[in-house]
Amino acid sequence: MKKEIIVEDDMIRALARLLRAFVRSPRHCLKSLFIRLSLPFIPAKVILGKNLTPGQKMRFLGKGKIIIGEGCLFGVRKGGGFWDSSCELQARYPDSELLIGNDVWSNNGLTVVASKRVEIKEKTLIGRNVQISDSDAHGIHPGKRRSERGESRPVVIGENVWIGNNVIILKGATIGDNSIIGAGSVVTGKVFPPNAIIAGNPAKVIKRIDNPLGETNE
């Protein structure tokens, strides 16, 4: 009987602590609960920065390293496709790296697959249903497509890049800082300069962004 009373007291104290925490910071508690419910399994090599906002369901897959910076947001309820998609971040192999900088914001349906290395630098904005991959996934030779890993080349997306809806970024692509990738573009393995508007299939520079820092000549 005494043991039962002690157990009940412990449960009451735990519930009281949770209630006090919710009263002090309800938004933080609800966000933590959302993360726990939507991320049932987070591999040991996943590092999440502070103030992560999982706007929709997120999935972390693979055996490699995933590092997400501070203040990142993945998914927007009003962004379209909220209920029938999820954000999937995959570092496929033990030596794979997927690095996301601070303050990266994404709309719904983002998929990033790193076979070797994918880096998205800080303050990048990502539209809806964007796919980023650094690998062919399968070998080119018909007889080896089921057994070979496929060619991989790192993908690097610079700071403050704006990626439009339904963009596909393929292996070997490097996007310069402040650039914009037009909706529906397919970006192949090229090095693109900073301050450029990139669009098409295959994507190419169609315009330069003049005065990207907003400076005035006075």
C-alpha cells in the first residue's frame, strides 16, 4: 500500500511539472510534442539546431550524418500539399553528409538525398516539392543497375538562394549566393555564379541580379 501511494505521488508531481511548463510556455511545449509525434525515430547521427519548426511531418533516413542549423522551418500549412506530403532528409550511406545552415526555410514536400554530400547554406528559401540529390542512385550499365551505387558528386547551394516550386537539383550542381532558381527548373551538374536568375531544363543563367545588396548611388 505504501509503495502504491509513493508511485501515485510521483505521477502527480510529474504531471504538475508538465502543467507548469505548459502554462509558462505553451508554444514551446506544443512544438516539442509535435516533434516527438512526427519524428518517431531520429538516428544518432542527426543533429537538430535550436528553434527548429517542423511545419509538417519530417522523416530522417539513412546511416550518414544530418546536421541542421538554428531557426530552420520545414513545411507550411498554407503552402499547398501540406497533408499529402512530408519533408524527407536522407543521408543514405555511413559516409554521407547532409548539412543545412541556419534559417533555412522550406515549403512542403522537400526531398533531399545525400549519397556523398549535400550542403544547403544559411537563409536559403525552398519552394514546394523540391528534390535535391547528389547521386544517380544506380549505375548506368544495364547489367549493373541493381548492384552499383551510382556516380555521386557533391551539391552545394549557397547562402540566401531562392529555389522555386518543383525544382530538381542534380549531382554536381553548385549554386552561387543570392541566386534564384525558377519554378520547374532542372539544374544539372554545373557551377552557377552568385546573383543570377537560373531557369529552364537544363537550367541556365537567364539574367543577372543587379545591385544585389540594394545599395544606392548617392
